[in-house]
Amino acid sequence: MKRHDLLQELIEGLITDAQAEDISDEVLADMDRTIPVHDALGMSRSEWTAYAHGVEFQEIAKWRAHGWPNRCFVCGQLINVENFGWLAREHDGRMQLKHVVCPKKN
């Protein structure tokens, strides 16, 4: 199976969001896969986790290119994306991050 850098292909305009979904579906359907799905798609574990939380590929590509949201939308404290402990949720009409266990009660 061909490896992709799905988000980079989106950033460069080489594929559409619909094509990214099709490629992802192909990789997920490949039962002979010997590498993790996120690796086959050229995504980090954080990027794949965000996708699993419902963030669209195009949005994650924007985060890769321009920086991830790094503050909890509930308490405003910093989130270290690479350390996980966050959830991607829609807030104020866009996908943002919040702590799994937020210091401030929601």
C-alpha cells in the first residue's frame, strides 16, 4: 500500500477533503496493513486522535500549517498537544481543544 502525507497533500492543494476521506477509507479497509493507519496516512498520533474526535482533515491540515489551538476553551490554560490529555470539541462554531480533566468545572 502506498504511503501518503494526507495533510501535506491537502495543504498543497493536491487533493480535496473528499479525496482525503477516500484515501483514508482505502487505508482503513486494507486488511494486510503492516503499519498503523496514522503512519500510512503520514499523520502524527495527535493528528489522528483529533480526526478520531471529529476534526475534519482540512482543519487538521490548517492546524499543522498554522499551529494547533493550544489553550483549553473552558479554563484558558495551556494544553501540550503532544502530551494528550485533551479532547477536540466544537466550541463557538469551530473545533477547539479542552482538557479531559479541566481544572475549571464546566
